[in-house]
Amino acid sequence: MDETEFWELVDDTREAAEGDPEEQADLLVERLAQLDPDSVLDFARHFESRYNRAYRWDLWGAAWVLLDGASDDAFDFFRCWLIGQGREVFEGAVHDPDALAELLGDFDEEIDGDGEELGYAADEAYEQLTGVVAPDLEIPPAPPEPEGTPVDFEDERLLAERYPRLWERFRG
């Protein structure tokens, strides 16, 4: 599975789920379970490499503004959700986290921003196909700390300055 196929699968399942991340995860498991195990592992590698790439302080700050707070776990689930939004939103957010203010359509705090189940979809599909747990993906692990300069999440003035469009749309 190449990168284009990865993103097509993400987009197709998001559209079919009408943006609901839990439904998208279920559809992703179904679609992946129709592939061969090696393709499922390829999907998992694509997902994991993007998940690790999004481990950045500036994205965590954006998640904090969007979600009105984001613990370690909430940021992990946010990164899964961000991948689930597709290539354009993901790449735009990695390039400029404040651009999420324009990249996102409707945002429902009850369901959006938490894609925990998306992070397990490839593992579930692989296990359904093979009856065993997926092997190590053999990709570099995420760094121990997020990339970039730490953000003081408690300083609302700083957050409003650093993420002016997100702040205005979601907190203003």
C-alpha cells in the first residue's frame, strides 16, 4: 500500500462515516480486513509514521485550544483524529497548526478531536485476518518529547497570540 492508497482509504472511510471517528474506525477495520496482512501492516506503518510526525508542541497547543485542554492521552487521540481528517487537513495542520481554524468544517467537541479507535484499526484488522497480534512495524519510535518549543498551556494570552485564528473561532 502506497501513500496515496493510504489517504484514499482514510478519506473513503471518513466520508462514509460522515465524520464520526468511531464509525470511521469501524469502517476502517472492515476495509482493512478485506486486504492481505502485508497491506494492513503497510497501512499501520503509514499511520504510525504520521502519528509520530504530529508529535509536536505547536500541534499540542492547537489541540489545547480546540479541545479547551488536552492531556497526554487527549493529545494522542487528537493526533489519531487528525490523521483521520485526511491528507489536506493533516498536512495543513503540521505545516501551520493555527490553519486548523480554516481547515476544519463543523467541529463538535462531543465527537471531534478524539480518534482513539482509529489508532487501533490496523491492529484489529490484522488480528482478524491472522489470529495473531501484529508484529513490530520496524519504524523509528516517536521522540521522548514532542518536537519544537514547549508551549505554556496555562497562559491563555500566549495561546491567543500563538493561535489567533483558532482562538477567535473556538475560544473567542
